[in-house]
Amino acid sequence: MDMQQMIIAANRAQCFVSPPLSTLIITINTPSLNPNKPSKTPMRTSLSFLRLFRPLSRSQTVLFRPLTRRYAAPRFCPSFSRHFSVSSAPFSASAVGFVDEKEREEEERWDFSNNETEAKFVFEDNDGVFADNDMKHLVAPDIEVKELDELPEQWRRSKLAWLCKELPAHKAGTLVRILNAQRKWLKQEDATYLAVHCMRIRENETGFRVYKWMMQQHWYRFDFALATKLADYMGKERKFTKCREIFDDIINQGRVPSESTFHILIVAYLSTPVQGCLDEACGIYNRMIQLGGYQPRLSLHNSLFRALLNRPGGSSKYYLKQAEFIFHNLETCGLEIQKEIYTGLIWLHSYQDTVDKERIKSLRKMMRESGMEEGKEVLISILRACSKDGDIEEAERTWIKLLGSNDSIPSQAFVYKMEVYSKVGEITKSLEVFREMKKCLGYTSIASYHKIIEVLCESEQMDLAESFMKELIESGMKPLMPSYIKLTDTYLRLNCHDKLESTFLECLEKCRPNRTIYNIYLSSLVKVGNLGKAEEIFNHMGENVTIGVNAKSCNTILCGYLSSGDNSKAEKIYDLMCQKKFEIESPLMEKLENVLRSSRKEVKKPLSLKLSKEQREILMGLLLGGLRIDSDEERKNHMIRFEFNPSSIPHSILKRHIHDQYHEWLHPSSKLTAGNGDILHKFNTISHSYFGFYADQFWPKGQPVIPKLIHRWLSPIVLAYWYMYGGYRTSAGDILLKLKGSSEGVEKVVKTLKSKSLNCRVKRKGRVFWIGFLRTDSMWFWKLVEPYILDDLKDFLKAGSETADDCAVESRDINFDSASDSDEKGSSDCSEDLNP
């Protein structure tokens, strides 16, 4: 079959074959930098490649409408799926993505299960079907491209056709080298045609690389239509980083992105579980309205609102302002406000520390005016709000409505009712509710045990509290620590020190160490004058990094030493507090000044801010692991943003240690308050010029880089904290370290590691480099860093032993025997592999 017959056959097949297209294996010459030089490598090409030899249409210019996969539209948002043409891939504006619905059904479906966890909103509408009145076409500019046969030069037509076949078959490094070799004749129109063709045959990644290469050429002129179309396709493939990069390029050119780009980028952010993407989606949504002046589709409002309520761990309550903004936009745009919006907003208000009952009342009134009944979630939210201020009348009215509904009453409703009665001092009724819960549900939840023990402790009915604690232990439910803390704290208040000690020792046998209960026991020892035992407990806390000492611990032991007249030990604690930058309580400071004047000429100022040697090394390790530094516009002051993965056990342990290490630098909003021992997964330092050195070395232009002097700083403690923060242990016992930066910087790190007799291999995946210590090399790395690994993390991070694979999703499928998957711009950053 000659070439002309082959093309005709391919064109006929194109009419009957539905995507994805069949592929042909055609043996052709190996691609070289010059289309005239033959070589010998089989290449996989699609039937679509053959179409480049025939005209795209008979007119001089064509409106480019790329072909995409044809999937069944998800039920979640039927309206938006009709925006595109018949051949376009319909997608939902919810967290549903742009891949086959059958393959991703479990991942993409929102969690509408009846979860009893109080910090998880449960949607009454399990199907999540939105109204049909929010359908409106999203307008995006069309791309105009010339036909190949309209180009005057035959050589240009043939070279463009050759590039259209070659470029999709190569990774970024080779692709850039091929384009660089054609730089003498390639112009804006030629490169645009290449990018358009790549999108047309669904090689969007190649189209993006061509686009980034175009931007580096001297003849480049910004093409809004091309950038918009490419950003939209990157977003549809969930490649939100590339979509955002083009989005920012459009804004940097002084243009406002199209409505489709805003919409698709938000959907891409909502479609991924990566931490921080919801915040980015909220930011883009706000800019869509405030910068672009667009009115988002109803489906987009609803999807973002659902994503806010689906935040894990009770963090949804911090998004109240964003939820109110969405609600305001729904009102001002005249869009239908669905029942779940009212319900979710009331739910968010009920979780606030200070409940705005007037706002809840107005939302309930709006629901009634819209003909909506108050469901179970609304009634439970009302109970939760009543439990915070002891509104017993409203709580009892709500309880009657719950009993009258057909739905089963969740266990959390009983807990809220118990708390309402305890607020007004009716402890007997709280006990009745606790017993009623077992009769109604057939069981008692762990939250109800904690609440009844707390209520009894506050009313000082310790015999009953102890009996319920014994019952809780025998039930085998976890966790026990909240109730142990309540018991010991009450014993301290009642001066029952013997019972406190026995409860503390019992707690150590059944629970993990906790600083709060150690501080309570330490206060008890100081109060009874047992300073020898108190000193032993204090030293143990300081040696165990998972417990640690804080300002309260130091002030407690300092008070004991000053009261007993042990001035020398009091001075040592004072020196420790100066070193840790702990604040000394005012009454103790007055006594301490008298002691210091008799032995010293001047009193130290304990609040001078300066990083210690240990803090500097820890900071460098965290920065290598991905810690972020934000700078102001003039780069005078800098803020360190600590962010930990809430689903990672090592990160949950590490965050408390880091919080303690940099407590004096933390912003007031990130510091622990009295009675609250929970540390957020995100906290930041104050903005300070002291961090300028680290910002210049690791984040010079708002992007992570590897410092030129990194070879001087890779000490064992730096490597240890890099591993704890940005590393993983695989199921086979190998160790992986994540690193962002240039290939040159990574090579410098590898050379430094080899100089320490640490052999490693490097694999690039996207924008991230993975440094792997495999098999016996992992053991050598572990021996070097083990002394600096936190004790509670050693079991999770120890090299060599095969365990369940706890590594992050992004580190899975890292094969160091294959070529790197790089998508950075520029040939210097696109080496195939950095293995020595």
C-alpha cells in the first residue's frame, strides 16, 4: 500500500473509530535533530498523525476545536457537561475530575455516608444532583491556524509535518533539543501550529512543552487564545500546576483569563487531594468574581461549598467567611440556593467558638420562607449551638423535633444535650441523658463517656466519675487520654495528690505520653513539696522530645525551687528559660530578680530573638524537605510557613517538636492558648528580617532553589530533619528524600552525599527529584541520621525492615531503573536521569 492509499484508509477509519483511537506501530527512522538524517528506531504513532498531510478544511483559516474523549456525564452536575460540543469531554464542577467515571468512581464521589464524627458534615442529598437552571455556555476564544498546504515553502510544510510526528514521542529534554535545532527557521505561527496539533491529537503535555519553549524565544508574542485553550486542557487533565502556570502568564500579560479558565482551574484544584489545593481554589474563585467580574455557574458555587464542608479534622469551621461569601454571591446573582447550602452554613456557624445565634435564626427563617424543612443536620447544629451557651429552652424544643423525625438520633446529639444541662448545673439530667442514650441506641459512644466524666469532674462528683472511667477502660474504646486529663486536673484542684499520682501512673500504662498530664503531675509534686521527684519528672520531660518542656513546665519547677530557697537550681532553670526564650510569670520574676542581684551584676533579657545552632540546622533540613518562606514585596521581612500532612503519622509527631523548637518565633495566632493543647497542622512565624539569609538561599524569587553552598550544610542533623519532614520509607525498607530545585543543585547534593560514603540514585518525577538510598545504602544513611531522629519516629522511619507501605502517594511508583519523567522548561533541567 503506497502512502496515498494509506492516508485515504486512515481518513476513512477516522470516521468510524470512536476515541480512544487505535494505534499503528510504524517502523520509521530514529528521530534526530535534523529531519534529513535517517536513523533506526520503531516509533508508536496514532492514526491522527496521518491527518496532518491533508488540509484541516477548505478555508484559509480554521477555528480550532480539539477532540477529546467522550465520557458519560456524571450525575453530580449535569448542567456544566453540556457546555462543550458533542466531542468534548463533559465534566463536573465538583471534585469529580476529567477521567473515566468508572475508573475513578470511588475516588471522585463525595463522602455522603452517615458518619458520626462531629467534625464532618453529612449531606442529606446523597446523590448530590444540582438544579438544571444553572446551565450557561462558558465562552472561550477560538484559535485560528493556517493550513499546511497554504504555506508557500514546501520545505517548511515538510519540516512541520516531521515535527508533528516526532515531538509527541519524546520527553522534555529531547523535545527541547529538537526544537532548539530548528530555531533558525521556526517562527510564532509555526510553533503555534505545533502546539495546536498536539492538543488536537490529545498530546496536551507536548503542546504545553512547545508553548513553554515558545515563551523563551525572542520572536514570541503572547497569544491569548492559545494560552486559554492550553490552560483549559491542562486543567481538564487535573494538571493544576501547569494550568495555574499558564493562568499566571495570562495575568502577567495584563489580560484577564477567560471564564472557562477560571472555572476549569477551580475544578482541577477541587479534584485533587493535595494539601493546600482547596485554599488555592477559594483564591481563584474570589478572583473570578472580583478580578474577572464573572458570575460563576451554580454548579461551581455548590461544588466549592461542598468542598469546604468536607474538610477533614474539623478544619471546616475556619472557612466560615468563604462560605458566607459563596452564599452572598448566590443571593446577589439570583441563583437557586439549595437546602444543603442553608444547612451547611448553619452547621459552620454552630462550630464557631462564639456562635452568632442571630445569623442562625435568620438562615432558619430564610429556609422556612423557601418552603424547606429543617432536617436532622440543622437540628443537630442547633443543639450544638445551644450547648455552648446553655440555652436549655431552645435545646428542649429542638430535641422534641428530633424525636418526632423519622431519622435515627445520632450519638452526638445526646452529647450536646448532656452539655446543655451541665451548663445550667443540672448534672442529674445529664446522667439521665447518658443512660437514655444506651436505651435508644443500644450503645454509648466514646464522646459521651468523655463528656459525662467531664461533667462529673466539674461538679466534683469523683466517685461517679471514677466508676464511669473504669467502665470506659473495660469497654476497650479509645482514646482514654481526655478523660485521664480531666480526672487528674480535678484531683489537683481538690488536693487529692495520692489519687492523682495513681491515675497518672495508670495513664502511662494505657496511653502514649502527653505533656498536659505530665504538667499536671509536675504541679502536684511541686505543690506537696516533693521537689526531688519533681526534678526527676522535669528532666524526663526534657529528655523525651515527644513530651518536651514548655513555659508552664519551667515556671512550675522554678516556683518550687524559689519557694524552697534552692537558688542555684532556680538560676539553672532561669538560664534554660532564657535559652528557650520562655516567658517568666510576673510573680516569679519579682522573686527571681532578688536572687539574681545577689549573684550577678545584671539580669539577662530572656526574650532576645536569635536562632540557636540547633534551630539553624533543623531549619535547613526542613527547607530541603519543602518548607516554605514567604517574603514581602521589598524582601526585607520574611515569614516561615510550617505545614504538616494531617494524614501522616510521622508529621503528626514531628509538628509538636517543631512547634516547641520555634515557639518564641511563632505568630501569636499560632501559639497554644491556655487549656488548648492541640497544635494546628499549619502555623507560621512572625515576619522578621532575621530569616533573610534563609530566604535568599532557599527561596530567592519566591521559588525553591538549592543553595550553591549546600555542600557545607549537609550535616547529619540536617539530613535527619530532611528525612523526617520530606522523606519516606518504602515497603521494601528503602529511603526516599524529596527535593525541589535544578539539576545542577541536585548533582551537588549527590556529590556531597557520596563524599560522606552515602551512595544514592536520583529519579525525577515532574517538578520533584527523588533521592533514593536503596538496599544496603539505606542502612548506611540510617546509621548516620539515627541519633537525631525523634524516638517515636524511629519505628516508622528505620531503614531495612519491610513494613506496610506508608509512603505518600506522590512517592509511589518511583522506579529508579527507568528514565526520569521531567516536565520542566529548558533543556538544562531536563536530563533523563542523574544516576551516577
